[in-house]
Amino acid sequence: MASGMEKSPVVKRSIVIGGHKTSVSLEDAFWTGIKEISGERSLTLSQLVSEIDEGRAHGNLSSAVRLFVLDYYKGRSVAVGAH
């Protein structure tokens, strides 16, 4: 039965930043991306999300994480395409 409305793939996940528990609502692809980036940078997930939180000018934390992951991979694909 296809109604045209699929269940949102967004999952709410808890994380501790700055000593406080908070949550971010992210699709699996963004959650996987942020975990990969934290590993590549030898940071814990909490450390990386804290950096994103400190650097965001506006918007909510979930949006800031999505934009960070998008910018990271866009930058990487541009660098690969330049070689």
C-alpha cells in the first residue's frame, strides 16, 4: 500500500557536548558521515559536534551538523576532481 508518504528516516540521537546531554535528529547518512569525519580527525563524536556547535552562527544543531557533513564531503569531492 503506497500512500506517497513514507516514514521519515530521521532518527533522534543523544550526544553529550560541553558536559550536557543533548540530542540531534539526523538521517542515517549524516550520522554515518559525522562518525567517519570524527574518526578521520582523531576526535570523539562529542568533540567534533562540540566544535560544530561552537562555530554555528544560527539554526539548530541538527541543521549545523548536516551542513558541516555536506560541506566536508563537497570540499573533498572538489579536491579529488582537481587532481
